[in-house]
Amino acid sequence: MSINGFAAVLARMKLVTQSTTDSGLSAALGVSPQTVSSWKGRDSIPYAICVDLANKHGISLDWLLVGEGPRFRAHTHQAVSHNADPDWETQLLAEMRLLSPQDQRAIALAIQEKQRLRELEQQLEEVSSLLSQLQNPAS
């Protein structure tokens, strides 16, 4: 596993366990901080630990190990909504922090564009309503 790959897997493991430090991750996984340190030295995490973590949290091994595909397994993941998951914003922010600065900027620009489109749609509805009123004056 490359250094970037290993670091990314470690970051996803921290995200899943809601850990911000290596010692927090070690506590969440039930291993010693020295064990996590040795994983870093070897640039390797035991596969069994990854499988256990994925099973415990209902996440996809593809997502955990290579960062591809959906985070949650299809049968365990429900769409995130305000009612289904009160911590959805916290999870979203945590996932955003894992992205590169370029990806974060791209998402921010996409949000701004979506807001502009909503404003334009609202203006279009107002213009359409006015046009309709002009074409069909009230009796």
C-alpha cells in the first residue's frame, strides 16, 4: 500500500470511528496506540481489522480500503435525511475534511452555482406569472 493509500485508509477508519487522533482510533478499535504506530511503520493495516470495522459499521470494504463506491453497504445504508440522521451535518463536514483543498473548492463552487440556479428559477417563475397576468387580465 502506498503512503498516500495507507494514509487515506487510516483517515477513513478515523472517520468511521469518529476519531480525530491515532490514540482515539486505537481505543475505538480495541488495540494499543503502539499497534497503530506499528501499522504506520509497516505502511499496512491487518485485513481482519478492516473487515471487522466494515462489518461493525455496515460500510463497504471497497470504500474503506480504496475509497471507491458507496460508503455504506446497500442493505444497511438509508438515505441521509434530517429525520433519519440528526448528525448528518457533522458526518458531511467530517467527509468534506477528507477531501483535497481543490475538491473542497469545487464543491463550494457547485453550491454557489446551485444557489444561483435557484434564484434564476425563482425569477423565471415571477416573470412567467407576470406574463400570464398580462396575457389574461383578471375580469
